[in-house]
Amino acid sequence: MSNKGLSNIKGVSKADQKMIADVEAMFGPEPSEMGFVKNLFWGRFRDEVVFPYPEESAEERAKCDALLEELEDYLVNEHPSILIDQEEYIPEWCFDRLFEIGVMGMTIPESHGGLGLGVTSYNRVLELIGRHCSSTAVVVSAHQSIGCKAIMLFGTEKQKDHFLPKVAREYLSAFCLSEPNVGSDAAGQKTRCELTDDGTHFILNGEKKWSTSGALAGMFTVMAKQQMPNGKEKVTALICTPDMDGVDIFEKNRSKTGIRGTWQARIRFNDVKVPRENVLHEEGRGLNVALTCLNFGRCTLSAGVSGAAKQAMDQSIKWVQTRYQFGRPLAEFDLVQQKIARMAAYTYAMDAMLYMVTGMLDRKDKDIMVETAISKVFCSHFGWEVIDDAMQIMGGDGYMTENEFERLWRDNRIHRIVEGSNEVMQGFIFAYGGKQLAEQMLSVQDALLWDSDESPLRNVTRMVRNGLNPKVLEKAVPLGLQLFFGVKPSAPDIRGVHPSLQSYADRLSNLVQKHSHYFKLASKWEREKIVKHQTQQARVADNAIRLFALTCALSKMSAQLRKGEAGASFDRDRAAFDHLFDLFEIDIFNNFGEMRYHADESMREAAAAARRHNDTLPNSDYYIHEASPVAAGTGKDTPTEHIKQFPGDGDALGDVSGDGAAGNAEIATGTGEATEGTA
Ligand SMILES: Cc1cc2nc3c(=O)[nH]c(=O)nc-3n(C[C@H](O)[C@H](O)[C@H](O)COP(=O)(O)OP(=O)(O)OC[C@H]3O[C@@H](n4cnc5c(N)ncnc54)[C@H](O)[C@@H]3O)c2cc1C
């Protein structure tokens, strides 16, 4: 019986097959042991992965606590968060202080000049920075989670010896994956690297966009397509440095909504000669490198937004307890309390999930890509909900710049778009979470169901042969019973919770059983259309996300009870935990209902009609993407007057011009000494 890939489903268009194949290629080889969330799709609950709640060693915690104390002192007393936002840059002295405190190299081994701390500690630090300055949180994350992470994980000893001490103590690093035409579709790289005839160097050509700190960095991790000896095109990861001939940083940054202190560069690589020893990992394994780094980036993104959401919650509750309208504090109104309770429930779950996933990374669990993706979607989505609710209950004053709240709100909108937009991640969680189960269902279907493309004789012969095969029957019978007779497998046992929480474990177990059942039913109802119908995929993914959130919350609350925690902070957590279960149970049941009864058909009609109307509007009145294959160059010109411009190194001035640009000309390259191209 063949175990077909999802891209081979019959009735799926060539374009969709290619898209799925690209996604499958991106996520690399199948892990031998399935991770926690994948098991949820099968209706199984791997207690041993999530209980007890992960904890760092006492020594690690004490080391991190000391760092947090020093950092908080710096953030409260020195760090110019308001100026950073207003002036759209982080002054060089701030980086110097962060390097000095050790934050910039905190996960780099002590042997290479870092603090040698783990992923959990690193995320605790990012959470603290996120409370104070999201621009700084993003720069630290871009540097250590993705910019130089590949060297830590995949670098040769020579690469590590050369670069790690510098990125730990001297200069920033950057990650170059996105291109004008490569956003969500990361596999579609146009940048190319070709080996020289003598095989000693690569010649790198192409253009990268959005590289955070690219104009300030001493090294970049660059992804480029390479033709492999077998003729296949694969992505290779290379270390480049800004001093290499042919590296042209032609735009240092663009003005933007939030995280305005971060800089995203556009970089052209014109026949750049990169030594072959600058390859990271193996030639052709670049997407694997990129996605492994993104596991870390997705966590630190979650930590930054968690910190910001907690800050928003604390600030807004303080506000509504002390702001009086209609003769009473705002906090006494039911609709305000609804928001307070939601904020407490979501932030509790964000925290529980974040440190569950960082614990998995610290333990070096193998199959955690679905979990890190879920953490990113969950924290960016619910973090935004929290911050937006907080803005609402602070009223007009929340919208004013002086309360430092609108900055938090602007800064934290980005996280749903970057490091895999949430829509792309929902598709991934659905497809990769349920991939093995879907493949098995397809294989069973191939083996036993009528195929209209085959002759009747072939159909009958195949069905009889497979129907007598015990291996096929072993899988087919339970699936058939579920799909056609509604017989569900038994709900999983959930052990390891604090005894007082057993009723919550039972509720979760019931939801897990139904999740697996509905995943199979949705696949049966939709058949091959499931590949196109992202709305159904999103419902399944959203349920998987919530089940994982409930699991993490259950594990964390069990640990808190076992430790005997008490007091106002514990009481808040305990009530938030309770509310979370109610909220997500309702959401999950609603999603089950919507899998059957939804508005998807009228949605598609309405979208098609709105698109047809849009075709009647002239392109020249609207902005059009620079790399549009159908309309590039036909849109409205982007204004530059009154919008701060950030020309590149090659420009005559090389500084920042436009309104409010004064004083930025000295913005440093931040590279410290020039770096050689060789590793
Ligand atoms: C502030 C900032 C910092 C960044 N830093 C870096 C960096 O350091 N290095 C780097 O390489 N890149 C970086 N990026 C790029 C970032 O990763 C991309 O913006 C992101 O991947 C999305 O690509 P895009 O903006 O081209 O959106 P597009 O790919 O054009 O997508 C736009 C929207 O369309 C929808 N969409 C897209 N595909 C699908 C789909 N398959 N199904 C359903 N909906 C879909 C989503 O809603 C998505 O948000 C940064 C971007 C920003 C704005």
C-alpha cells in the first residue's frame, strides 16, 4: 500500500499540487516520533511530553534572575523607549549597553563569549524587554533567534570560533530570507548561488528585502537557490558579511506603523564571491536551516508579545479601577469585567504555552515545529486581542501618545504578519499536524474505495486483494467505523494532573476525542476540496491550537497547585484558568458546528463579486505590489514627501532625510570592525 504525499491527491490542480509539494519540502523529512499536537489529531494524548510542567534548574533560574534584575534596572532608568519610537532608531549606546549586560549573546555558549543560558531564560528576558520596548525586543530576537542562530546550531567549529564571540559582544546579525517576490512563499527564492568552476566559492546574486538590522549588522545568514549535482534546485544557507565585494545595502529602512526603532534593509548581492566554507549545515539544506531557526524566532516573538500583553493588562486594569464614570469605577461594569477576565485568561494561556514550548526546546525535543507554530499564532493573535481590549477600556486616553499605550498597540500589530503569517500557519498546523493521519486515510481510501479513473476490473481486483490484506484491514476497519458509522475511538486517559483538576482533564480528554473525529469527518465531507478550503483547515487548526493551550494551562496549574502557591497572584491565575476552559470549550464546540454549517459558499460568492467590482477600479488610484506579475508599475506612486526616507550606503548622503530626520545622520553601522568573508 503506497503512502502518498498530500500533493498527490486526485482532483487537485497542478498549481495546488506544486504549492503543497513546496510546503512538504519546506518542512523536511518526517520525524520518526510524532510530537504532542500531531498525536492530538489521532485522538492520543502524550502525557509524558506535557507533565510535569517544564522547569529550569535552580542554578539556571538564579543566573537568569540576576540578569533580569540588571536588565530591568537598565530598561526602567536608562532605555529611551519614547525617543526610539519618535526618532525611528535605536541609538548605538543602547546596543552597547545591551551587549555589555550580556543580553545580545545570552544563548551563545560561555566558551564563545556568551552567557550560555537556555531558551527558557532567553524568553524570560524577551518578555521583560517586550513590556518596555517592542522595537528592542524585535531587534534582540532578529539577532539571536534567527540572525546568528544557524551558526550556533549548524556552524562548523571554525565558523563558531570566528563569528560567535563577535555576535555575542560586538555586532548585530541579520537573517535574509524574504525577497521582493518571496514573502509567505519562502520556498520560491530567486536569489541564486552558483559554485565556481574550481569549487572553492559560490557566486551569489539576488535581492533581499525586509532584513531586520541588515544595515547595522556585521554578518548575515542568506538563503539562496542552488542547482545540486543531481540537477535539482535546492536552497542553501550562506554566511555573508557586509564588506564582501558586491554587497549593496541600497535601502537601510522604511518608515512604518510600529516597532519603529527596528530597521529593515534591502540588500542586493551582485556577483558576491562567498567562500564555500561559509555554507551553513549542508548544501541544499537551507530551508531546513531557516525553519529550524524560525522555531526559536517564533518563541521569542511570542515572548515579546506576551510581555506587552501583560503590561497592557496591568495598565488597563489599573485604569478602569481608578477611572470613575456614572458614579462608579469602570471596572464595575459587566462588559468591562468581561474584557478584564478575557485578558487574564488569555495572558495565563500565553504564558503557559510559551514556557511549555521553550521547555521542549531546552529538552531538545525533536518534533516541535507544530508546537512552535502554534505558539506564534496563539500569542500573536491573543496578545493582540488583549492589547486591543486594553485600548478599548482605557478609552480616549488610551489613544493618546503620552500614556505610552498607543505605542504598545502599534508595536504589537506586526506579529500576526511576520515569521509566517497566521493564515499560512493555520494551513501548516492543519496540514502538518494531520499529515500522517490524512496520508493513512488516503492510503486506505486508495486501497479500498472505487476509483472512477480505473477500469471496473482493476477496481474490483484491487479492492478484493486489499480487502483480504490484514494490514490494510487493521487500519481500514477502525477508520471505516468512524467515517461511515460514527463510532469514535475511546477518549484518551489524561494522567499527571493535580487531583483537584481531574474534572478539567476529563473535559479536555473529551475534546481531544472529538477533535480527531471531526478532523476525519471534515476530510470525508470535503474530500479533495479540503486542500483548497482553507476555512475548514483553519477551523481544525484553531481547535488544535486551543487544545494545546488548554493542555499547557492544565499542566501549569497542576504545577502551581503542587507547589502550594497562594495569594492574589495565584487567585487571579486560578480564576483565569477556569475561565479559559469555559471560553475555549465553547469556541471548540462552535468550530465543530461550523465545520458542518457555515457560510463558506456565500463567502466565496461575495469575495468573487467584490473582486470583479475591484477590477473596474483603475490601478493608478491604488498601490500595487512592486513584484506583481500582472500589474507591476501600473499603481499609484508611493509618496516620499513628509515620510522619513532611509537611503542606503551607496547614496550620496548615506543618512536619513525627510521630516524629522535631523540628528540621525550619525546612525552607526554598528558593525564594529570589518569582518573577513572567510569563516
Ligand atoms: C517589520 C518586519 C520585519 C521583518 N524582518 C524580516 C527579517 O529579518 N528577515 C526576513 O527574511 N524577512 C523579514 N520580514 C519579512 C516577513 O517575514 C514577511 O513580511 C512575511 O513573511 C509576509 O510576507 P509578505 O509581507 O510579502 O506578505 P504576502 O506573502 O504578500 O502575504 C500577505 C498576506 O496574504 C495572506 N496570505 C499569504 N499567503 C497565504 C496563503 N497561502 N493562504 C492564505 N493567506 C495567505 C496573509 O494574510 C498575509 O499576511 C519582515 C517584515 C516586516 C514587516
